[in-house]
Amino acid sequence: MSQDYAPEPADGTKAITYASYLKVEELLTLQTPQSDPEEHDELLFIVIHQVYELWFKVMLHGLDRVRTMLSGGHLHESLAGLKRARTILKTLVAQIDILETMTPLEFASFRERLQSASGFQSAQFREIEFLLGYKRPQMVELHPSSEPSHDRLRRRLNEPSIVDAFYDFLTTRGIDVPTSCRDKDPTSATVPCPEIHDQLVACYRDKPDIALLMESMVDFDEGLQEWRYRHVKMVERTLGHKIGTGGSSGAEFLASTLFKPVFPDLWEIRSAF
Ligand code: HEM
């Protein structure tokens, strides 16, 4: 390769390359199959979870910004952020197809090596839930206080959620958000607030900007529920009714998490039209 293509900076530092910028060599050392001799499908299993965690990181980064933009009353930035988060969810759902190419026999070949490791322990997934308003303090305690994830979860537990930021947004648009909707322990999960329903319904008639925002939030919410559904079906076809490595009843436990929206009011008003 010619000097002109990748000139060294004059200050003596090394030129940034594709590999150095992305730390590719380091990245490729981060997959450590536990099976010995190595089972063919374990690499796929590890990589897919790592990729998920990276997307969770990007999603948290984006949803943090959505929260800020909503609180500040910035519609377009909020819509753009929600659209990106929704698009990431679609990618996460699509990745399940790859994992479903693994048969129950292939999964069973290395499953016992996972010991008690489970997606149930994904701290970033819980962070996403907290940020969206689905807060459960007991989830923090599942992460040892010696780990950075514990502090991140504790911080997010106490921070305002996207639902709080949505109320801020409505206030910037002259909507009088009832105090009963706002008045809750910040560490508790969002509960439906029927007192605001009439105003939300009226927005669909009179305030198209807010209607667009609510539709975008519903898109995201539906995307998350879709991910949960596809994950359960994948678990069912890979594990049947065996218990999970995390100690739950497996598919049965996961089925109990389905169809629970993070923005309940936006679903409850649907029959009011
Ligand atoms: C063959 C593939 C997979 C199987 C068999 C599987 C199985 C399970 C099971 C049985 C649970 C319930 C908790 C337990 O007892 O372990 C669970 C939870 C979970 N899994 Fe998976 N999983 C798979 C792939 C994935 C992937 C690729 C992700 C992406 C990060 C993931 C993320 C999660 C999350 C976030 C939970 C917690 C869900 C909740 O508490 O609502 N799983 N998984």
C-alpha cells in the first residue's frame, strides 16, 4: 500500500486504520467457547449475544437522547430517535432467525457449559426496561454491588423514565398533565393513568404533532413486545418445556412477560375512538 493512501501523521502518532479504529483484532479475541472439544454452534451463540449487547448499548445511547429531547419539547429529534430505536429492534428480531437455525440437539451439545448464565442476567436489557419506565428494584440486587452494572442500574432506577419525559413534552405543548400521573415513587414501574386519557384522545383529533409522537412510541412498544414473542417461540422450539439456565420455568415464565406494554396509556385509549 502506498504512503499516500495511509500517510503517518506528522506528529509521530500512528495512522488510524480500519483495524485500529474498531479494535478488530481485540474484538476477535473476545469469543471464548466453553465446550471442549469445541461444539460447532457455540461460536454463533456467543457472537449473537455479544451483538445484542452492542445494540443494547446503542439503543440506550439513543433512548437517553430521546428522553432529553422529549423533556425539552423537541419533537423532530424525539421522533428520529424513536425511529432509530424501533429499527434496531427490527434487527434484533431478525437475528432470532439465525439462532433458530440451531436445532435443539445442537444447543443441548453445549448448554450445560452455560451453568447458570442466562439472558435474564443482561444488565443492559434491564437498563432499557428501567429507562422505558418498567422499573423493578429487585432486578438491581441480582447484580453484585462489586460490578459496574449494579451502579448503572441503581442510577437508572432513580432517573426519570421516557414516560416522565413524555409528560414533560405534553406540558411544553400546553397540556395539563394531572398530578396523579406524575405523583409516583420514581423507582416504581409505570402504571396506567386514566386521568390523562381524554386529553390524549383529544390530541389525536386536534394536535397531529403529538399524535405522530404517540404513534411512534406505540411502534417502539409493539417492536419490544414482538421481540419478547419471538424470543419465547425460539426458546420453546430450542428448549421445549425444560427449565431455563437462569432457574426459571423457561418458556412458561417468558410467556408470562408477553403483551405487557411499556406505554400502557397509549394502548388503553385505543378503544376510545
Ligand atoms: C437458544 C437461544 C436462547 C435460549 C434457549 C434462551 C432461553 C432463555 C430462557 C429460558 C430465559 C428465562 C430465564 C432463565 O431461566 O434462563 C431467557 C431470558 C432472557 N433471554 Fe434468552 N434465550 C436465548 C437467546 C437469547 C438471546 C440471543 C438474547 C439476547 C440478548 C436473550 C436475552 C434474554 C433476556 C433479556 C431474557 C430476560 C427476559 C425477561 O426477564 O423478560 N436470549 N432466555
